[in-house]
Amino acid sequence: MNDDSQKFYNDLQDVINQIPTEDMYIIMGDFNARVGWNNQQQQNLYNSIGPYTVDITNENGEKLIDLCTINNLIVTNTFFKHKLVHQTSWMHPGNKQWHMIDYTFVNKKFRSSIEDCRMYRKAAGAIGTDHHLMRIKIKLHFRSRRKLVQKKLVYDPIKMKNDNALKQFQKDLIPTLSDATDKTISIDEKYDRFVEHMKTNAEKILKIDKNKNRKRKEWLTDEILEIVEKKATAFVNWQNHRGTKLEIEYANKYKRLRKLAKGKIEKRQEEYWDEICEEIESSVKLNDPANAFNIIRRLGGKRKRIKNMPIKDKHGKLILNSADQLERWREFFGDLLNVSTAVDLQLIDQIKITRIEKNEEERQSIQPTISEVRKALNQMKSRKAPGNDEITADLLKAGGEPVIKWLHEIFSDIWKQEEMIEEWNLAILIKLFKKGDKQLCENYRGISLLSVTSKLFSRIILNRIQLLVNRQLLEAQSGFRSNRSTIDQIFILKLCMEKRREFNKPLFMCFIDISKAYDSVNRNLLWKVCRQYGISEKLVNRLKMLIQIQKQRKVIEEADVTGIQVSYGRNDFFHGTKEKYLNFDILALLYADDLVVMCETSDDLEIFIETFEKITLAYGLSMNVKKTCIMTLKQLEVDQNNKIIHNHEVDQPDLDINIRNQKVEIVNYFTYLGCGVSRDQKPDEEINTRLAKASTAFNMLRSVIWYRKTISITSRLRIYRACVLPVLLYGSETWSITKTHEQRISTFYMKCLRIIIGVNLGDRMSNDKILEMTGQPPIETIIRRNRLRWFGHANRMMNSDNEPSVVKKITFSYFPEEKRPGNSGIRKRWEDKVKEDIEHCQIKNWRKDSLNRDHWRELINKNVQNKPVHQNIKEIIYEYKQRAVNRRNDDLAASHGVIKTKVTEILVKDTNNHYVCPGCGIQFKPQGIANHVKACLNAQVWCKNNKIK
């Protein structure tokens, strides 16, 4: 027993040693020890034990006192006077004596923060324990320490949009162009001067004024602030002249300014929210959902991030010291970013270098032009964090032509001298939490904040090689390519699964994840592949300079394994001619480093995974087995007549695939590129996910947008369409859902509209009435439009060789030699839903109409156009709410057996708009007749007869 006790105190001491001495920590628990006073020990124990004890110190108590003395802890239980029953926590089962064995300890220097500590007897009976509940009351008295941190320059967003301020900023930069053309200084010195000129002029012209509130609302303008200031002055003048002849004059002036300020604020707020709506809508149209979601988060308010949260080391031990935490992060990101890859030189030598024509080499090798710099600057995204030099893309754009000339000179010097700017080699690494345990470093993503000018230089190189590389990439690769999106791959995957399920054919899929895909690429291999793609030596050298801080991407071709044989020809609906597409294999779909492999047999899948693992290892990459998973399509048994036997699934072979002694997981549901994929092809879980995500997006703006009366209903609806509907309907182009699913989505859709306009179910406003007043189309119509929009896009899609793309081929594919099994059910396919949509929209010749994008858009948007909000929407809502109030009052009266009647509903007004009391005959205005009649003694009989109470 003594050994166990000593081991406990040793382990506790080890934990305490890890806590920084400046931190406050509290230790609570059952220590099975007794502490008390005696004359000999009183002086020595004074620092740890207070005057209010109930026991005599025993052996465990001495160990406890030693622990407190060594670590400057106090036993808080002994510093507060309470009744004996509120001090003791446990009764000895033998002698029935009560003792204090549950304690709370705290650092001595934080003694003033402890206000009370006592026991509660009642809680013990509630939870069934023989110990009393111990409660400690704490009031923190921390003294904050100000850290001397150099403040970063913050620009005024209003001035950044002010034409006069921008003109002055650009004008002041023109004299600095002499430094840009100075040939006697180095590139680093020239760049330092550029940064210095930018910061100096920006601080002078674009900086937020000190006398203004830096945290003021974004919609506030100088004009509004000036009017508000005048209004405040007018109010003071009015108060100073109360009771004088000038009171009315000053009061009228104040009221006039108050009305003017209110009108200006309402108008500016409406303009501001319209600007927000346009920004979100443009982001959605430009396929930039990240920017749209950033705006949503900005509107919803920033979440407070807990800095210096305790983390665990490699062995799972908690790290509390800030310096040790920083060292752990340095170790983690060092291992993550400094990946050593070994590639066989023979593999690199096997890559053939493409011979470049002279004209193409000259085009790639010439130094950047001003037009290229201007184009690259316009392509840079705004509102992005800067690098160490604090130069943002917004500031560069604000500089206009002078900045473009500055950058052109700097980039030209880099191009000629093949020397990189030293500042560009510095990146700010920040950590962003992904999901899971926040104490594990593996659950964080590292983001490098690079210099914006270095990214601008990279954009110029990318623009030169973009078309060249795109022509050589696999058609199955859709990542980082123009006119391609995640929906391409999601659609192909889902339609492949649907067509295999239609004919009850097997399908084996593997979703592969590459460990540190962008950080593990071998540099020598990368340069060789660049030359194979036809990139000139000049550009390769520029990429080598940039690679010191940036990682480039390389796609590895797949192994040669038998895939899914799919034929393409005529079917009853889609094809009016007898043309047939050639047979082709769909083996793998790629979106950047996301890879999904589809095979007909488990053997093919196993061969592919083994081959892929060997090839990736040979080229310095490796599969992440924990994030790689396998899914098999649900296949039902058939009888001798080729009819489906329901609820009898075909026994799939046991897929026991191991990679580096780790088994690949088999799943029934997987989220691929943001869309759910289920092995039984049922959309239930995906719809649940969409509704949950849309509900989160909607609730983020509940108090910020939907409940704010200063925002018009029109603006709220625009924000709803731009922020919530894209989340709800992501991937709806590929949906083939049932009426039940549509009803669930419609319920959420209408619920949101009710909240936006401020009505509830108790108001009994029908869905049709809500849609009519808000001018919104039904959600079923929007889903139908999205499906037809994608169908028209798929019909127009051609690859770089002007041949039908994979998306178009899979859209019109079928199995001409296969027969559908009988009794397979009535689940509708995607093409069945498209056929219904075309018939519903009364499109007669879709083959011709879909080839004309503008005409097709006009046809499918015919029933989805948003109409203006009803002019009298507020009056109509008020009317419905009044009816609801009357119904509730009537129901309440009926429940008590009394039907209430109003006095004014029975009495009739005279010509002077007066009522006459039926008891005393006195005339009253409408505001006073009801109370008088109820109180009039002569009218009591009349009230009783008319059931008025």
C-alpha cells in the first residue's frame, strides 16, 4: 500500500513539474489523507494548512503536506470556516466518524482568487456515493502583461475604394520610379526600396485615421459620421436652450438632422448589403465558393481562437510549456515539409525530353512584359493575407500603373540575372485546425503565407505554360484546369455506379489518398517531367529558384489494368441516330491528388492497388493507408429466369488488401469531393449531410442577417440565394432523388423563407402564398434547372481533340448487349429524371437547343426567374399575424368555456365617431368605451347578456 501511495505522489509530482511556474493550477480529488494542527508543527505548516482543520495528521497526510510545501500549494479546505458537516467529506464505516479526505489545492500566489470551499451533503444521495460533493468558488484576479508587439499596418477599406485617395496614392508613387530603373543597385535593395515606398505612401494616404474608430462598421461612411456629429451637436444645443424662445428652433433643427441621419443610414445599409450580395453572387458564378464562404464567415463573426492550447508530443504526453510547444510545432512541421524522397536515377533517365521548336522556346524565354504583369495582377485574389513584407494584392492593385512598372522592372532584373529576391525565401507558417483531437499536431494543416509579389511572378510563369501543360494532361484529370470542376468527377462516378446497378453488375472502387502529395515530389524528377512537357530550360531555371519556397505538382500516370468495358450507342430517349461511340475504359478519376479507381473484379482492383503502390514508391510517393478505403457496389442475387431476388445480396469476395502490413478499410459510404457516395446508391445520407451543412450556414447568419430589421427583405433573400442555396444544392446536378427527398428539401427551403420574412407555422400562411410574396421559385424547379443545366453542358463538352469528352460519353452510354434483370424495381435513373425535366419544361428539340448555350439557358431558366418582392409584403404579414392572434384568443376563450366579445364589435358608432354606453348613456371615444362599459354598474346586465368580461 505504501509503495502504491508513494508511486502516486511521484507521478503527481512529475505532472506538476511540467506546469510553468507562472501558471495557476488547481488539484482536486480524494487523497485518503488527514491533515490537522498540533503545537510542534504549527509554525512549519502555516504556509500550507489553514486554521480550520478537523483531523490529526496521519502518514498519508504527511506526504500530502510535503507535496504542498515543495510546490508552494495551499489546502483551500482549511482556510474557510464552516460547520463541521460542511467540512467533512467521508464517514469511516467502522467507527462512524466523519473525516476530511477530499481536498482542493491551489498555488499560494493565487490564494486571493479562492473565495470559498465547502462540502454539500445532498448531492451524495443523488448520485449514490459515500463522499460528499466538494465545491470551490473562484474569482480570478489576473494581471495582464502587455507584450511589445510591433503593430502591422492596417489600411482603411473605404479609402481603398475612394477614387481620389487612389489617384493621390498613385501620383505619389510616380517620383519613386527612378529607383526602379536604377542599374547600380542590387535586386534585393531595389525590392526593399519598393516595399518601403509602398508602405510609406500607404501609411500617409490609405491608413486608418487615429481619431476614427478602427472597428467601425463597414457600411459607415464619412458623410454619415459627419451628419451624426451634427445631430449630436444639435441635440446639445436644444438641451441648452430648453425653456427659452429658441427651444422650438433648435428642436426642429435636431429633428431634421435626426430624420436625415436615419434616412442616410437606411439607404447606405441597403447599398452595403447589395454590394455584399453582388460579391457573393459573382464568387458563385465564377466557381469560387471559397471566397463566398469566407464572406459568410466574415458576416457571421470571427470565432475566438484559443492560442497556446496544450498539445501532445510524439508519445502522447501533454506539453504545457509554451517554449516546449513551439519546439514541438517546429519538429512536426519540419518532419512534414522536409520529406526525403529517393528515386531511382534509371527511372528519371527513362523520361524523354521533348524537343522544343525555336519559336516556342523564344516565347517562353523572353522576359516578362508589362501586359503580362498587368494580367497577372488582375488575376490575383483580393482580401488575402500578405507575406512577411505586409504587401497585399489589394495594395498592389491600388498602386495602378506605377506599381505595374515597378514590378516589371524588378521581374525583368530577376529574369536577366537569374537571382531570386531574398525576401521571397521567407514564408510565415500558420496552423489551422481540421478536425479531431485538438491536442494532436497531426490534426492541423500548415499554411504558408508567401510574399504576394512572389506569387505574382509565379502567376506570370503559369500563364505561359498553362495551355502547353493542359494539352498533355490526362483527360481524367480535372484539378486546376479551366472549364473543369469537381462535378465532372462526381457525375462520372455516380453515373458509372448507376449504370452498373441498373444491370446488376459488380463494381469495385478504391478511393486513394497520397501521403504529403505535394511535399513528397522529388525535385530532379520534377525538372525532368517539366522538360518532357515541353517547358524551356529558361523557365525550368526560374521554377528552380521559386521551388525554394513553393512546391510544384506532378501527376503520375496510372498502371495498365483491365477496366470497365462500356459501349456507347443509341437508346430510346437520348439518341435519334445510329451513331456509336468507341469502346473505352474508365479506370481512374483524378482531381488534383484525389484519386478514385473503378474495376469490374476484385482481382483487378487488387492488382491495380499493388501496382500503384510499387510505382508511387518508386517515384518517391506513398499511399496513406489510413485514409484510403474500398467500396463495393451492392449487387443482388438473380434466379434462373434472370429475376432479382430482393434482400439477397451477392456474397462479395473477401477483400483483404494489405499495404505495408496495414489493411485497407472497406466502407459503405464515402464523401468524394464534398458529395456523398453510397454503395446502395440511396441518397438518404447525402441529403442529410446537405441539410445539415445548409442549416449550419443559415444559422450562422440568423442573428446577423435574418433577424436584423435594418436589412430589407429583398437583400435578405439575395443573401439567402447566394450563401445558403449553393450549400444546400451542391451536387444537385447529379441527383436522382425521390419525391420524399424533394419534400424534405422543400420543407427546409420553406422554413428558411418563413424565418427570413418573419412568419411561423402558427400564422397559417401557405407555401404558395410565401413563394408568391417573396418572388421565389419552388425548390423542385431549381433542382430541375440545375439538372438540365448540367445536361446541356455535358452535351456540349468536347476535349482538346474536338472529340466527345468522358462526361459526354458517360452521359449517353448504355450496355447494348446486356439485358436488364427482371423484377429490379422502379428506382428512377438520372436520365429518367432528365427526361421528366425536359417534358416539364416543354423543350421539344433538346439536341439542337442544348448546343446553343444562351438559348438553352433561356429555356431552362424560364420558370426559375426571381420575381420582385410583393410591394405590400409587410402589411400582408401583419394581417396574417393579427388573424393568428385572434385565433389564439378565441381558442383560449373556448378552452375556458367563454367566448369573448369586444364591446366595440357590438356597439355602433354615431356620426361623430363616438360610442354610447348602454348603461348610463355617456358618449366615449373608441379608446375609452370598453373599460367604461365593463366598470359601469348600470351596464353589468348588458355585459352579461353579450358575454363580455
